[in-house]
Amino acid sequence: MPRYRFHIYNSVQTVDYEGKHFVNANAAREHAIKGARDLMSADLMRTGGVNLSHWIEVEDENDEITVVAFSDAVTFRSTAD
């Protein structure tokens, strides 16, 4: 299984040197989305706000990078669905 690294760019830059194995890039991206949601949830509980300009870079074994913006990890609704 390929290894993917997840570099976090929020209030500080966190470089992932170890990474994790996933079946494919889509599974790695889903992991990054969950991570972004977890980080936003923690920020919301701690500060009452979320910074949507933060992001996670998903880097594959070929050094190809896919960006997962925090804003891509949530959906906003103004009405109850």
C-alpha cells in the first residue's frame, strides 16, 4: 500500500515525516478531510471560531501534493435540511 504524508498548515506548520499507508489517494484524501474537521472542531471548542484559510497537504510517494482546504471539508447551510 502506498504511504501518504499529511502536512498541516494552520496557526503553525506541522510536517508529517512518517505518514500513513492507504489503499489509494482517495482514501488518503478522506483521511485529510476527517483530520481537518477534527482540527476545526477543536478550534471551535477552544476559541469559538474556525479559520477556513487553513489547509492540509496530502503528499504521496512520488512527492505529488493534493491540497485539502479546511473550507472544502465542511458544508454550510442557512436552513434546516
